[in-house]
Amino acid sequence: IGYIMPKVLISGASGFIAGHCILEMLSHGYEVRGTLRDSARGEAIKAILADYTDRIDALEFVSADLMNEASWVEAARGCDSILHVASPVPVVQPEDEDDVIVPAKTGTINVLKAATASGIKRVVLTSSVAAVTSGSRDSGTFTDQDWTDLSRNDLSPYVKSKTVAERAAWEYAKQHDLELVAINPALVLGPALEADYGSSLEALYLLMRGSYPILPKLGFEIVDVRDVAILHRLVLETPEAAGNRYMCANGFRWFVDIAKTIKTEHPRLKIPTQEMPNLVAKIAGVFLKEIKQFLPDLGRVKAIDNSPALAIGWQPRDADIAIRDGAQSLIDLKVV
């Protein structure tokens, strides 16, 4: 009997990051079981991913719901490890923050309980820099020791949800002797695999559609989605990664720089490259829900220290590659 490759459960399999995680794990010989809220989407997703891998037969899908604990116990059965990528990411923040916070936290705990029930030792949690950079400092370089301060009153529901879910996960892991690793990606760009590109590339989409005539002075640490997937695999395979958080970012860019990078490649697109004064952005934020959640960060540089990830062999692409390839994929997929 040949050696049976380890099987990894990847939650939220229809998502942008999860799709790349599936491809990364398949390309390194893993068997993959992906979870979907609606398993009827499985065949369509398989058809998309089949273009990027010759091991599509090593991928299966099951149905699981963040709020349904039993569905995770079933999904985790027979798996060796879990990448918990699924979490609600609203483009526009909801009126009731619990619409995002409750499924994020409950879903995370349900997945960890399923790991315990199946005797799975290691779970990799896809958190976010949202759980890191809204603390006591508003600028500077942030590390894995930093946490978002939940007592602040300027946090969006999404930021709260990622912080609450990750805090709960560490608490659970400590009590149940689980090898938890958290990955905290910054703004995730890079190539979309399908036209339903999720909320990560929304910033590029809106830029390329000319939705903003003028840009707020906002900046973001950026990471390529392919490198997010690679880091998930690395922390899964690195024994000493257990119990650590890994900041997943590789370069700060102002919104206007992102716009210029795309405009250089696609001069025919009407992409704005003017910056609006902060006062104007604050007024605009009163009317535009998309901008409002970012107002506390106007003009601020929040850099990320990625040295722990580099120390375990991570070699991320330059942020400009993530921007260019993300934009190109939206054109290739005829989204723009």
C-alpha cells in the first residue's frame, strides 16, 4: 500500500484566499477537502480550479455552515489538519455589527471544536491585520505582539469581528492543548481565479471602473494572495510555528501609488491619480459607507514587520506584482 498523503480541511473554499490555498496544498501533494455553504457550487469551483492544477481529483467538497457545529464535526472527520479561512467579509459594513461578529467568532470556535473531536492537532487560522493595527498607536510598525484595542469606538464591525474571533481562538487553543497558528494578512491582492472575485479586489475594481474621481490619502500594507497561500502551508509544516501569529504583508503603498501602478500598465482606463485633502475625505465619509470605515487611518502609515514569516522560509513577491497581477486578472476575467 502506497503512502497516503495527509488530508487538509480548508473552510470557505469558494473564497479568494481559500482558492489559492487549495491550489497550493494540491501542488504539494496534499489531499484537500473544501467546505462550502452550498455544496452545489462544488462542480463549478472544481471546473475553475482544474485550469490551474493537474491534481483536481485530490479535491473534494462538503457542505458546512459557520453557525452549525455538527456540520464541522462531520467535515473534519478523517482530516489531518485544518486551514480555517472562512469568515464574513462585508464590502459595506452592516447596520448591526453582530451580523459579522457572531458568525466570525461562533464559526471559528465550531471549527476548533471539530478539530478537537477529530483528534486534529494543528489548525491554521486566517485572521487579519485588522486584529493587529487598531491599538494604542495609530502609526508606526506593527508586530505579532500588537492587538487591536476592542475598547476603541472607531472600529468597523469587520475589524471587531476579526479581533474577537482570533482572541477566542487563542483562548480555546490554550484550554484544549491545540496547536494553533494565526496568519494575519494585510490587503490581499494578486490574481483572481474567477469573475466572482470577492471583496479583497474591490479596491482595484473601483479604481479601474473610475468610481472615485479623486482618492483619499489612505495607505495599505499589501500582500499577494499566492504568498498568503504559501505562508499557510509553511506554518502548517513548520513544527515551531505552533502558538505563533504571523504577520502576512510585504510593503506599504498609498492608494494613489496603487492607482499609478495600474495606470502605467493600463493607460486607456480612466484611473484617478489625484489625492483629496483629508478634510474633503472626512466630509465624503459622512455620505460614503465604503470610505467611512477607513477615516481613522487617513494619512497614517501602518507598516508591518514580517520578519517571523521570513524566518521560516517565506519569500513573498513585491507589492507591485500583487497590484499588477490583480488588475490584469480583472481584465482577463472581463470584470473590468
